[in-house]
Amino acid sequence: MPITKLDQMLEELKSKPKKRMVAAYANDAHTIDAVSHAIDMGIIEGTLVGSRTEIEKVCKEENIDINKFQIVDESDEMTATRKAVEIVNEGKADFIMKGLVSSDKYMKAILDKEKGLTPPKAVLTHVTVLENPAYHKLLVVSDVALIILPDLEQKIAITNYVIKVAKSLGIETPKVAIHSFTEQVSYKYPSCTDAAIITQMADRGQIKGAIVDGPLALDVAIDKESAGIKKLKSPVAGDADCIVFPNIEAGNTFYKCHTKLCGGELGAIVVGAKVPAVLSSRGDSVKTKLYSIALGAMNA
């Protein structure tokens, strides 16, 4: 059965072998709390790389048993992050998580050509799984945080990534909407022509394992009534599992409307590196970070 609620990831993982996760510069309460909960649920083994003094302080304040973690003492932000990447490269962790380190430094360590986690010519993208009270199932969307203006090649990679993440959630044949502002194919707009090309590639088996359609505006992608009013015949319209956005402005605006106006919850990871990389905001809640850990474990 496909996972339709984020909590179901946690239940699913309890029946699977534990994954090993390392958290980079894990000095903050939200990160430590989230990793602690994941360990208590039996879904991961956790290593914290950061200042032992700060970690001990947080554990004391939050009444967390520090002995449940493996701790690598490193007080410098960038050095701690590089050490976390090194632990992955040594085969001692299955995925990585961002702690209090800034996103740019976290990604710099992952993207390092000599000591990072990025295979040659890899396309890294940020994939978010959203649970919205107004929608009947989870939505897998990309990219809302990394790629500013993806070209066609990058959009093809993003499409394949969202399909892979959707399948990790038990969705056998994901329905993927390639987003534009309109469902009409117009040569004047690159988002429309790119969407039409990707759709045709899927129809011809060059993109496998999903039903892909585009261009689709947001309303027809997720609302059957809108698709019906517009007389749009599409196997994806009104029932999309995944949305591929044409640029970071569209994706990030959708993401923030989901969380700030709609009361939605989410989990998010970076894919395309050697291992999944949890990339949540430093200000994200413990629950959001826990769901992101679960998503990383599902895809590790």
C-alpha cells in the first residue's frame, strides 16, 4: 500500500533494518531532538558531529540520554561538516543530515570535488514530500531550494528523481505533472516546450516507471474540478503524485504557501549525491526534521 501520510513513513521504517545517519554540526536542540526521536523509534543509529560541550548542554536541558548517540567532538562549523562527509565516504553512515551549519557550507562540503559526496556530472536536486490538509495524498515536489533555473537536462533528472522518491513511498506508478503557468502548449514559453518534450520522452519509454504529463498549470494538476471545467483530458490532472517546477521561484513560493498559509507538514532531502542528504532549515521544527530523517532513511 502506498504511504499517504508522513507518519506512515515512521511505521514503515520500524519493520526495516536501521539506517546509519550522521548529523553535521549538530549543536542545536531541534536537530538533537529529532535524531533522538528517530533513535528511540528504532529507525536509525545516529552520529552527531559537533561541539561535545554544546551537545551535552542541549541533552541536559532536553532531558535526553547522551549515550544513545555516537559523538565526534568538533567545535568548528566547516570542519565538523567535512568530518560528517568523511564519515559517509568511509562507509560508516548511510545518509547525512544538516545540523546548525548554514546551507551554503553544508552544500560546499557535499559538492567538494575531491572529498565530497558528488559523483562526476551528477545533478543534485532538493526533493520535498508534502502533506497538505487540502489534498488527498502526499505530493512529491522539486526543485524548491537548489537549482535556480533548471535547463531541460536538469528537468529530466529532476523528473527521474521525484519518480524514485515517490516509489520509495510505495507509489507503484507515480503520476508526474510537469508544471507551467498554463496547460496549453506554447512555443513562446520554455516551461511549456520543456514540459511537452519530457512528456513525449515518457510516452516513448525514455523516462520509465511513471505517468508523465505537461505542461500542467497547478490548478489542473491537483484539482479534478478545474480539469473538468477546462475539458482537459489527462491521466495526471487532478491526481498528481509529483510536481516538477520550472524554476526556483515557482517551487519555493508553493513550498512556503504550503507551510505558512495551509498548515502543511513536510520532509525534505537532497538527492543525486552518493547518499541522501537531509537539508532542512535551521529553523524547522523537530517534527519536520524527523520526517526529513525518515525520508532520508527511506531512500538510503
